[in-house]
Amino acid sequence: MKRELDICILSEVHLGTLYCKPLELLKYLKSIKPAFLIVNGSFIDKNQYRRKYFSKKHLLVIHQVMKMALDGCKVVLVTGEKDDFLKRFSGLNLGNIHLRREMVLKLKGEEYLIVPEPVKSGRKGIAGGFNRLANRLTSNIDKMAGIFQRLGRSANNSNLPLFRKRIPSTTEVNAFSQNCAKYALKKGYHAVICGKIRSPEIAEIAVDGQKVRYLNPGDWLQHLSALEYSHGNWGIYRYNDLDFGLPNPKLQVREENPREEEEVFIVRKPIASGLKE
């Protein structure tokens, strides 16, 4: 039985990268029936896209989103920093699928500004050079992590702290939320829904004596979280395997001598030639 939601908002999915969680996302999407599905930035990561990472699992996520649109769900892709190739199609409507750079959600007399991040990307000069250098370093780290995985070692091994994604500090999260609130006030809105930063949060932020309602679904890469609106209230959903009836792997008991099934090969004998030397 699917959970019926009015609105579901995701952020930072990053399909096409090593750190994406497509199976968990697929299970979550199949368990809900929202009227609106909003992906607030970085649905497909073009900057770090690698063909070998974009497996069938990633395609199944896209297939599920399209299936939801065919079933009547309105899907809105708000293009973020990593969605450069989708930004050129902003404003396009394909049935129930819509592409936007920013959008305004009107809900119970309140208007929410939905934007991936308050500051536009594409900096020039020294800042732009540092951004490009950071992207190259991250891409190289992804390659090395893939090599270790193919060698049978986990990229999240405690001996490999370099391959872990950096978690933003409390100061960075607070600065980001303040910038989002200021950006919303500048646009004339007192409620804002942002993505980008990894920490999910629902709060009120005071800016110049005015209160701004701040909502962030968090990122699907690490927190596996989303914003859900149902029965007139916002809530934060956090993925858990137990929600889908899956046993905890740590509680499973392995057999000492597991039975191995023999592989059966059908060998066709070569046809003897009638020619003699």
C-alpha cells in the first residue's frame, strides 16, 4: 500500500556518480504516491558523470519518475549547479514533467520560493579557478574509489578517509540558511525551500527583524532524506530499510559451510570433418 502525499521534495540525487543511492531511492519512490514530486537540484550530475557509473539502477530511477508522471503525478525538475545541460531547457513542459530554474509553490495562502541555492554558479577569476580545480580533484577521487571497489576494497573503508564526502560544518550550514533567507526576502517571499547543503531542516530564521520559514530536504547522497507535505503539515522523511520489511544485515546469521550450487555447462562436441589429410 503506497503512502499518499500531497508533495514530495528531493534534493542532491546525483545520478551518474559513484556515491548515488539509486536502489534506496527506487524503493522510496515506489512506496509513495505524491501529487507533486519536486527534485530541487542535481538530479543528474553532469560534471562527474561517468558512463560506467550510470548503470541499470540509475536508469530504473528515471523510469520510475517517468512512470509516476504518466500516472498523473506532476514532476518538477529544478535545475541546480550540476544540471548545466538541463538549464538550457528551463521553462519546458513535457506533459506532467516541467523544468524550472526557480519556482514558486502556493500552499494554503503562503508562497514558497523553491531554489537549489541562493548564489548563482559560474564564478570567474580566482574563485572560478578554485571551483574548477575542486571539481577535477573530486572527479579523480571518484576514479580512484572505483579502482579500489573493483579490487574488492570498499571506498568507505576507515583506512580511506580521503574518499569520504566532506560533511559541512555547523557554521557553513548556518551561513547557507541565512543566505537562503536573505535571498527569499530579496525576491519578496517569506518562505524558502532550498537544497544543496546536506543537513535536512525545518526552521524559522530571523533576518533584519523579519521571520523567514526555511525548509531543506537534505541530500539523498548521505542523509537519504526528503521533505513530505501531507494533511497540512511538513515533515522530514529519513530512509530506513525496516520501512520496507528488509532485515537488518547485521542480524543475519551466516552459515559456516554454505552450499555452493554446481554450475552446469552444456558442451557441444565439434562436428568431425569428413576430409582426411
